[in-house]
Amino acid sequence: MSEEAQSLDGNGKVSRVIRIGTRKSQLARIQTDSVADKLKKLYPDIHLDIVAMSTTGDIVLDRALSKIGEKSLFTKELENALDKNEVDLVVHSLKDLPTVLPPGFTIGAVLKRENPHDAVVLHPKNAGKTLDTLPQNSVVGTSSLRRAAQLKKRFPHLEFKDIRGNLNTRLKKLDEKDDFAAIILAAAGLWRMGWENRISQILEPEDCMYAVGQGALAVEVRARDADILEMVSVLHDHDTVLRCIAERAFLRHLEGGCSVPVAVHTEVKDGQLYLTGAVYSLDGSDSLKDTMQTSINADDESLEEVDEQVQRVGVTAHKISGEVQNRAERLGVDLANLLLSKGAKEILTVARQLNDAR
């Protein structure tokens, strides 16, 4: 960290100041505070300053996310601050981070994942119902092509319309107007906000698989800041890192993003990492889905010191076996290649063209 900031604590002792960048939304602040609390417990001598800012995705609310045409909707301004040394690290929802980061940045920590599934939040007048039992032509709000594509196919009696804004805004739109019978949100965000009582239904993978990285928090740092990288690396959760490397490698190899419907489901069981991935047409009528697995049991010879400079889909995790990380990354690439061999590129190309034309 250049131009290292310091401050005096109450005892006159010099304390290092670490500046954490975050979006201004209530959820982003809660997520950032949770990371700051963990760091403070691990490093009681540091002083943490939180710097909040608005991003393009927070400001442009009159268009669907997939139509804004910017890959780093919720991250660009934060990365600019990191680049200019105005902050030392940034806390993101991992699903907001593109699979290719700008040069000079890396994900130094991926924290233990919350429930990655999507949740149904009903208008109060529909209390007790599910997506199955909502009346014909009920309108369901979601800002995600991925959710809409899967749910249109699974619940053909419902209509899906775009809804934008942060969690607070979307819940307000649901509750105070009659435009939506229900909205679909990430369960993790509702839990972190303390609003789990609003969850009417958790969508299982057979109904709706989740977004790459959903439910996990990521800490982005400057790749050259070895001391900051070392400091945050203790926050890495082993299984979450491997699951998210596989998911991000799958998405990157498909050349997907928020403008095409791509979904995943991962699981670690008995030393195996299972990755299910799928691509969809916009209306969900055309899809490809498959599952592959790999062993993530580290052999003794693969536990040598990991090259700290190696990034895998933007993630630096030098305390986790490099061989095991490579297997997770290969798993994502192999599954993407399998779907591409079955016609995934054609499905995604048409989805992208149709979305652009809307």
C-alpha cells in the first residue's frame, strides 16, 4: 500500500488506517460492515475507515441491467477509487464482479457463502401462496434474465416484468402498489438485511438455479499490495473459493454475463466438487444443462507453496492448494465446452441479439 495512512489511537499508539470502499445501499453497507468486523477481530490494531460511493448500477434505474451495456455496473467506480489509492480494498457481492478483472486488481478473499438460492417475496395480499398457486397472469418482478428464463418455462401461467432498484426500493414497489403479485430476490440479501420473514418460498435448483457467485462476498484489492492481500486472505472460505472458481470459469468460457441467461448449482460432497451449469433462451423454451464433477482432495505432493501471483478467474488464494484450484477451474471450462459442443453458443447468441433488440 503506497502512502500508508496512520492514525493515533486513544493510547497515543500509531494505528494503521485501512480504507474500505463500498456501495451506498443499506445492503452493501451491512455486507461491508460484516467484513470490517471480521478484520477488526483478526487485526485489533488496525483502524478501518469505510468509504461509500454510488455506482452506475445504483444511478441508472430506468433500464434493465442487461440493457445498460456495461459489464461492471456495480463495480467500476469502486475500482476507480482502488486504482487511485483512495481506498485499500473493496467489498462486493461476488456475482457483481465480472469474470475478467481490470489489470492490477485481484479478488483477495471469497467469504463463506450464504444460501445462494433465489427467494419469492409475495405481495401481502397473496400471503400463503406460492408461484404454483398464484392466479393466472399474475405479474412477477425480476431484474434478471436468468431468473425470468427459468421461471417462464417452469411457471407458464405467470408473467414476468422487469423491476429495478436496491432491495429497499424493490420491496417498496411490491408492497405499496398493485403492479406485482410477487418479486424474486436473492435469499442471501434478505437474510443479511434481517428480512428473512418476507421469504415466502426458496426456489430449489429444479425451479431456478442461481447466478455465478451468488450469496458470496468478495474482497477486491490491488494485486501488487502483498501486505493487504496477505491480510484479507485469511477470510477465504475453502469450499466457497473452489465452488466460485468453477462457476466463474464456466461463465467466462461461455463468454456469458448479465446480458445472457446462464445459471449454476455447485456442491461439495465427499471430497468431490459437483458443478451443474445451464444456458437458456430468453423465454426458457430452449436450454442446455449438464453436470460434471472433480476431486478436490489435495494430494500431498500438490500442497507445496502456491505461487502467490497466480490468479484463477480473478481470484488469488495462495493458502489453498494450487492443484485443487486448477481442478476447480478446469471443471468449469470442461462443463462449458460440453455445453458448447451441444449448441450453447447458438442459444446464447440468439438470447443476446433478442435482448439487444428489445
